[in-house]
Amino acid sequence: MTTRVYELMIIIDADVDDMVGKDVINKAKTMVEADGGSVPTVDHWGRRRYAYPINHKTEGVYSVLEIVTEAPNLDEVDRFLRLADEVVRHKLIRLPDAEATRRGLIGAAG
């Protein structure tokens, strides 16, 4: 199997307690690692204003995870985030190999 690199952005409801938000991030990270992947970086952006109101709210807490895995998919993580009440939005994208190499997440051989 080939190694793939993904970027996962999670937006937590700003009204949720900080510990509960961190638990959601840690659970997603644990689920990735349980499937043999790794999460080299977790970038907490903090509280940000939305571009438009979502569910009558204007702010959320943003976090971005870089995921390196050989797993063919991340359906279990995606399902968990869709069902979590604390998560307002999430977006999982596969980074192009050139960008992943530039960031030092995979070797040139990829």
C-alpha cells in the first residue's frame, strides 16, 4: 500500500467547553493511530469568526490535523465527526504528493 497524506480541519462549536473540544480532537487522532496511521501535527487555530452564520452562531474553534496513513480510507473518523454534536463542520482532503513532500510528511520516493 502507498502512504497517503491528508489534512483534516475540524470546527468545534464555540459554546462547547474547551476540554470537550480537545477530547473530540484527541478521539479523532486516536482513531487514526489505531488504524496504523500517524498525526505528526495538530495545529490549533483557536476561536475564529465564520464567513457566514452557521446555526445562528458566528464563531467556532478551528483545528487542523495532518494525517499520514496507509489506510485506504478514513470512513470511521469521518462518521465519528459527522455524528459528534460538538462538531459544526469538518473537511478531510488528500494533499497532493508534491505538497506532502514539500512539508516533509513523506519522502521523495513517496
